[in-house]
Amino acid sequence: MALLICAPDRSNQQLAHDLSERLPNTDIRIWPEIGRPEDIVFAVLWKHPKDLLSQLPNLKAVSSLGAGIEHLVDDPTLASKAVPVGRMAGPKLALDMATWLIGRVVADWRVFDEHTHHQSQQRWVPETPRATPVIGILGMGQMGGQAALSFSQLGFQVLGFSQSGHGPKTIPVWSGDAGLEHVASQSDYLICLLPLTPQTQGILNKTLMASMKAGSVLINVGRGGHLHEQDLLDALSKGKPRRAILDVFQQEPLPAHHPFWKHEQIVISPHCASITDPQEAAERLAQSYEAVLRGEPPLGEVDLALGY
């Protein structure tokens, strides 16, 4: 039996090494050197070739190497195999996302950029903090739930939205179109952490932005496909939102000619709000592999039909 790592856009040697330390008697292979395909029972995937899974007749389970699973949802072979699917969304990944979001919100709310500007001009301009903002979080899964709890523990009022209406017990959560509009209309910072599904594709559009508060901030750390880019450019000119903070994009890296690069009301970062920690990934994947051998699903099991 063998474990296959397939993530063509990154180096996988360190992950394989860390896995071998935790699974010393396991045959660990890195694509494209897959060896005998019939040996592979567990595959760790990220943006894998679409014909790969059809070559693995004895596959028992797969896991995404990241929190997203769009590359798995889009693979028709996987659905036909009917094997359990997991994903890498451990506690550290979720906490890293929460701290990144807190940093971005606090920096904007407490106008840190203005302090830096005043320093460059040798101006002494004390700022009176605005009222504590309301934080709206779209998506109440592991990542969104942790972010919601982290903001709440710091004294922010947090409103949640999820398609199911479920979330952490201490966070009020809305669902449906009316719930989405309510959260958007009440939030000073609206954060998207939804999974990307056919239902959420383009959800950050002109309709949603029209319902946002004047002077609010839109933050997208979900997926680039959530955002209708032209709608954002149009909405920024109207002040709803007044600013956008974006970590994910429809095309990555962001093309050199893209208008987001030089837009004064857009802050961009290169899809780095939360990056899978190699040690956490190796530990969770080792646990997933051992669970699969026992006939159990991998950690972070998801429903391909729902897309999360």
C-alpha cells in the first residue's frame, strides 16, 4: 500500500520527509513518480492532473492539501469513485487566518496608515478612535467560526452568515438571501470566508455591495470566484464599500495590467492570509492515512455534493 502526494505547483519533498517521520513504514510517493498505480490507497492532492484518479484502481480516500476543495469538486472521476474526501483545515490554519483578519481590521479601524503618513511629514496628529466596528463574517465553517470567536473575544460585535444557519453557539447567525442582506447592511467590516460552490460563485456582487453600509470595508479571503471584480470597481466609486482588502483573485498571480494593483481604495496581498503549516499538514495527513487504513474517513471530511 502507498500514499501519493500530487501538488504540481509546489515542492513536496519536505512534506514527504515529514510524513515519512510519522509513517516510517509507509511507501510515500510524489507525482509524477507514482510507481505501480494499483498500490496507491490514499492520495493527497492540490490542483492535480484531471486524468490522475482514473489511473488509481484501489484508491480508498483522498485529501486536499489545502482548505479549498474546488479542484476535487471539479474532478468527475472522483465523484464516480465514491471515496471519502478530506481537507487540510487544522486549528493552526484557522487561527492564522483569524489573526491576519484581526490585524487588517484593527489597522484600518485605528487608522495606522494615517499615523505612518503623519510621521513622514513630522506631524503630531492624535486620532480619536471611531466606535468599535461591527464584524460580519460570511461562512461559519472551521475558518469562519474561528475568526468569529476570535473577534468576539476581543470585544467586537460579530454577525455570522452561513447557508445552513449554523455556527458557533455564541455568535448570531443568519441564512438565506434576507440573512445575507441583513449581515451586509449591519457590518462595518464584511469578511468572506465562504466555500466556493455554484451557490456562492459571484456572491460578492453589486446587489450585495448595494446593501452594505456607506463607508464599510469588504474583505475577501475566501476565493477569487466569490468576487465580481467589475462590480467592486463600480461600488467603490459610490463609497459602498469605501475600501476592499483582497487576498484572493480570479487569476493568480494577479496580472500586471489588472486595475486592482494601483487602485487607491484596494489593498491586495498574494493569497497569504493563511498558509498551510508543513508540520500541521504532515501530522493531520498521517492521522488521515492511518484512519483510512482502519476503514474510517480522513480528517476534515467534506461532502462533494455540497462543496464543503
